[in-house]
Amino acid sequence: MRRYLILLSLFALSSPVQASSLPGADAQKWVLGSGSAPALGLEFPFQDRIRLGAGGAVPFYYGAQFGISRYYAHMQYLMLANDGFYISGLAGVFGELNLPGHTLSEEISPIGIEMGACFSYLFSEQLRLRLNLIPGFYLTLPPNGWTFLSPASGFEVAWRPWAPLEISLGFNGNGDILGLNGIF
């Protein structure tokens, strides 16, 4: 398990993502984000229509338990960009880990897969709406392994008061309600 955590950490350092708010189908540049869970992540363009991302969170509230850390890494493929409307497919891995010294009465899953679609609509350059339908499946918790709150799933309204700054309000699988993203 320790080896996988080290590999995941190295991957996260070399492949940033956006865990703070939703992976946006409309994103075109590097995004460094933070969320109210608290969460931190990075997302970046890899090839013409492909983006990579990864991140982590320590949600304050998770099944009445505190102390579960979450991680995820994903690849996103832009399928449609038409007049301010964007659709992309997303596939990735995610998991939950128990923080050192914390005991939980419920089972957690160190690995799962997530796959689905991301939708974005730009009302203007400053205002955008995002909806991500990304169900996940915990590989180590069958038969109840399905979740509709994988880290990349959720919805948000995002406002850009300044081109390199985005403020969002919504909800995602990490428990973020507020997000602050730097775009560069």
C-alpha cells in the first residue's frame, strides 16, 4: 500500500488537477484550485483535446466522521465545443485513506474508478455553469460499491471577476461548497 501511495504522490506532483471545484469541460489552461472541504488540486492541458488532473481533500463531514483523506486523478477528453457549450468525457481513479492515528467504524475504500460526462455552459466570459455526472465504483466495497459522489461529480456556478481568478459556488464529491481557482 505504501508503494502505491508514493507512486500516487509522484504522479500528483507531475500531473496537477482541480479537486477544489469540478473539472470543467470549458477549461483550456492550467488551473490550480482550492476548495472549502478543504481540498487542493491541479489540472492542465496534455494534448489538443486531452486534460490531466489530480488532487486531494480532507472533508470535514463524511458520514459523521472526520479524518478521511480523499485523492483522485483523471483524464478528460473534450468531445464538443459549440457556441459556449462544452461536453467532455472523464475517466479516473479515486480513493479514501484513513489519516494516521484516526480510527473509523465504517469501511473505506483505498481505490475506485470514476467515469462519466462533464457539461459546461458559458453565459459570458465571467459567468459559467458546470454539471458533472460522474458515478464512481469503489473496488473494495462490493456489493454496495456504487457512489454518485465521486470527487469529480457535482455542480457549480463559477464567476471570473478577473481573467486569472475564478470563484465558484456549488457542491462536489469532495464536499466542497466554495472554490477558488487560479488560471494560468
